[in-house]
Amino acid sequence: MILAKAAEADRFLANPPSTVRAAVIHGRDRSGVRERADGLAGRLVPDLADPFAVGVIGEGDSDDIGRLADELSALSLLGGARLVRVQLAERVGADRAAAEALKAHLDGRYNPEAFLLIEAGALAKDSALRRAAEASKIAACLPVYDDEPGDLTRLVRESLARDGVSLTSEALELFTARLPRERGVLRQEVERLVLYLGPGSGTVGDPELLSRHLGATAEASLSDAASDAAGGRVRPALEGLNRAAAEGEGGVAAVRVMGQHLARLRRIRTAVDNGAQAQGAAKAAGVFWKAEREVLRQHRAWTADALDRAQADTAAADRACKAAGAPDALLAERLYLGLAAQARRLGL
């Protein structure tokens, strides 16, 4: 069975049904895959360090069907649950071997008390392993997608709260806009922020305090690059993209941040068209006070029709960037150049 919806996947990971005997967790973000697999593994066996209860097969052995069979046939020393955890290599042989082992396990040919947990990169729709997991009622297939802005905001807020610190709404938006999508790196950035604010101090970070923590990173912000593009400033927009790329921010993140910027302009435009004051609409849309003047300048030029076209172009770029092997940096640059040219035509 496939658990593609976040709520379904979260329920399964928190309380895996006893009838399920295997799970395949896959996605481009291997840190995100590992994080979910760690959580599930901890609920399946009491001690992950117990070699008699847990068998781990690394990428180098993941296409060894004999090793897979041996681990799935083994019994826990004291009986009861056993976990076989496979870190799948990204090669065809590994996919086929894992699919074969999965089918045999689901057919009851190995230890019925064993749970097979497979961690993989993004699996294509024609993956033998993915098809086997999705087709079975006693196996779960959980795709790990890139975090949406709302997911990131919730993750950061909850992580900070556990350490007794927080950010204002403006600072939280500023911080999440600059975060990388890769879960492992993202958590490291949150940990760095916690140390800066002081664990357990109760500090509430505002944009000014956060900017001191971000330092030079603030100058390379994708938010600034998106604003430059929407304001018709081609050269600064490209320079911002290049700085962000040097800091590890890829094209997918650049497209996402542009989508957020256009969404703010859309909210302001809708509010003003319905009778609201522009400055109040900007505040309601979450515009950082230092950027308010520039955003309002852009709002006056970007009509509803122009925003329709820009948001459609951004959605198309987002889909293109997420395709396997896509040149996401070039696609993002093309989007920014196109929107900057459109802004110039609008008089910006």
C-alpha cells in the first residue's frame, strides 16, 4: 500500500500496524528518509543497538540476495520482533534484489517476526521494489517529498520550543525562507540558531537579532534575489542566485522562494482591490518591515493578470526542477530572468 499523504504516513510511523511486515521509505532527500526510518525503527524494536534483534545491510551489500535472505531468516536471540534494515544502493541490481527479498518475505518464506525496513533514494514508478511494496496490503511504501513552507515553519517552531527558545512571526518567516531543503542540514541550522539564542533561555528572536546570527548569509538571501527579480533588477537577482548557490541553495529552493514572494504580492493585490490600505495589506501578508517600501513599489506595477502569468510560470518551473536529472539551477535562473524582464515591461 502507498502512504503518499503526510497525515497517513505520520500515523503509520507513529503506530505501525502489527499486520504490516515491511516498509519502503524513499525520496531524493536521504536525510529525510533516514529521519523517518529512524523513528519507525525505534517503534519496532526496543534497542536498535542489539545485534540479535537488528540486522543492518549497507549499500555495498544491498544487492546480495543471499545476505538479505540470511538476515530475514534469522531469529532474535530471545524471540519476538526482529528488524532487518536495508540501505539501498542506487543501482538496478539492488532494486531487483530488494524486490525479490520483499516478495519472498511477504509470502511467508522467512521469519514471520521479522520486519523489513528499506531506505532508498527516489524510486521511479517502474521500480520493481516500489511496485512490490505498493501492491501489497502488508507492506507500506512511503515517498518522502520536499518539505512545503508550512512543514518547515512547523518543524522549526517545534524544534525551537523543545529547547526553550522561539522566533517572532517575522523572524520565523525570514529564517525558514533561507533554510536548505535537505533535512540533515536543516536540523544543523536549527541547532546553530538554538545555540546562538541560548538553550532554555526563553529568548524570542526578532528579525534584527536573527540578522546578526545570519551574518553574511543574509546578503546572499534567496528572498532578496526573488525581490530583485520581481522588481526588474536583473543583475542583482542573478548575483543573489549565484551567492545562494555557493552557499548550497539549489534551484528548487530558488523557485520556491520566488513562489512565496509572488504569493505575498498576490495577497496584497487582493486586499487592496477589496478596499484595504496597501501598507496594512503588506503587514498582513507578512512583509518584513525593511522590505515594505520595495514590495509596495512592486505591488503598484504587478497587476492581477501579470501575477497570474508569473505564478503559472513559477509552478511550471517548480515541476520541471523536481524532475529526475533536471538542471534545476538553470531552470531557476531562466525563471528569474523571465520575471525580471516581465517586471521591466510593467514599468519597474
